[in-house]
Amino acid sequence: MKNIKIEIKWGVLFILVGLIWMVFEKAMGWHDVHIDKHATYTMLFAPVAIVLYVLALLDKKRNFYRGQMNFKQGFVSGLVVTLVVVVLSPLSQYITSTFITPDYFSNVIAYAVSSGQMEQQAAEEYFNLKSYIIQSTIFAAVMGLLTSAVVAFFVRSKS
């Protein structure tokens, strides 16, 4: 546990920053009034996520590996951060959907149907808590894996 304390810290911080981002999205109207812009604007979180991974791996490099970390060590560290994020994603999605933006699903269903993007039943099957928990968990795993690899490459110590 002592060996992964840094990764746990950054995984939890990632989830907390993600929840703050959801509050920001809600405040900007991307979950209701401007829901038509949500799919585009939510991508603005990507640079924030990358910065968090960079900071996590730099923290690990500096404070655990004493400034010398190879690619494999960085990649494994990133994967542990990812594991923490994946494990906490269902809780984060529940908090988002229940407390931060409880009307999001009804709003996005109405938008998808009224804009002709989906039929009512398909929208209801896609936009719901269970579906979003599955989607967010898979997305966190895939993007965490990729981000870990890229960030570990750039953060590694040069021989």
C-alpha cells in the first residue's frame, strides 16, 4: 500500500477534479440550456486529465523514484492511477447523475429525440445511469491506458 500511496492520491484527486468539472458543465448550461454543445465542450476536460496524469507521474518520479524513473515504472504508475479512477468511476457517475445534474438524462433524451438523432426508446436505453456507469468505466480504462503510455514516455528519465 505504501508503494502506491501516490497513485491512490492522484486517482482520488482525478475523480474529485472530474466532479468539479461536472459542476462547471452544469453551471455553463451544457446539461440543459446548451445541451446541444455538450458533446463538443465536454472534450475540454481532456487537457485537464492529461495534466493530472503528468503531475501524478512527476510526483511519483520525484518522491518515490528519487528523480530517476524509466518508462516501465512510469507506465505501471499510470496504470495504478487508472485502476483507482476505474474503481471510483461508478461512484463518481452516481454522484454526478444523482446530485450534481439529476435532470441530465431527461434533458439529453429530449434533445436527442427532438433533434432527430435517436428514437425515444434508443435514447432511453443509451442515456441512463447504468449505461453511463458502464461507458465511463470503459472510457476511464481505455483513456487511462493510453494516457499512461504517452505520459510515461515523456516523463521518463533520459539515460
